[in-house]
Amino acid sequence: MTDLQDAIETSEELVPELIATHYLTGIDDVVEHIRAASQLGLGVRVRSYLEQDEDGQTMAERWELELLTSSPVLTEDAGEEPAA
């Protein structure tokens, strides 16, 4: 095996595959999904966003939860400052 093949296999292992995406309306649902994923040894990626309610005058917080084959790894080039 060459170094190039080893690097390709290693980088593929670091990228978890998406299993499903769930759109949730309550934080209790988000916590429940995270706990279930943890028990199954799966990873999650959670994003929050605001969505206009049906009345058109108020905003409601919503969550997008991506279920992954393993936990995602945040790299330094992803916008995070390294810890000192």
C-alpha cells in the first residue's frame, strides 16, 4: 500500500455519511434525537434557524438535525480558531 492510498482511506474514514435529515420544532425533540443517536453510536449535526409562523408576524425557532454514520470532526480550516 502506498502513502497516497493510505491518505485516501484515512480521509474517507473522517467524512461521516448522511443517514437522514430531521426537521424539528421543539428542543425536547432535538435532545431526544441526540440521546438516541448517542446510544446507537451515531453522529449528529444540528443547526437552528428562524422560520416565519403561519400568521406571518412572528418568528419561530426550528432545528435541522442530520443523522450521520459517525461523529463529524471539526477541522481548523472550517472557521474555528485553534485553542491556545
